[in-house]
Amino acid sequence: IQELLRVMRTIDDRIVHELNTTIPTASFVGKVDPGLTCKELYESLMDAHTSRERIIKNCISQTSAVVKTLKEEREKADEDAALLKQLRKEQTKLKLMQSELNVEEVVNDRSWKVLS
């Protein structure tokens, strides 16, 4: 999932470049509609933020359900080492997804500040 998010954050990583290529220079001002291109950039950024947040929250939801199930199984099977190992693995994955949600917030804020 982290690789997918990295690829999906390309638009945010390149926001300054996108702005520089979106706003026409004096020689191209008549050939390009800056309002339209800025609107398209804005919409692309909004779509990217929405889809990334949806993906992260979906992963959190799924992983939370797995953790809950594993905890319930652990209560029934006292000393199952494999079950405990799987539970810890899923809890770590859940924490990672929750931290990705925080990273997403920072990335989004940075992009909107540049765009403003």
C-alpha cells in the first residue's frame, strides 16, 4: 500500500512544477486558458486527495476488523503463539495505516498552501 500511495502522491510532490507549467508565460498567454488549466489542476488534486484518503480509510477499516477477529480468537485460545504473532503483525499494520492518514493530512495541507 505504501508504494501505491507514493505513486498516487506524485501530483502533490510535483505541485510547484505543475503550477509552473500550468500558468502560461507571456508568449503563450493567448494560446492557453490559465483559468481552465488551474481549474483542471485543482480538480486533479481534489480527486487525488479524495481517492488516497478513501483507500487509506478502507485499509484501516479492513485491518481493524482483522485485529478485532484475532483478539476474539486469542481470548478463546490462551497460548497460541502463531495467533499472537499474527495479531501483533496486524496491529503493526493498523498503526502504519493510521500514521499514513496523518502523513496524508500533511501532504494535502502542503499542496493547498502552494496552490493558494
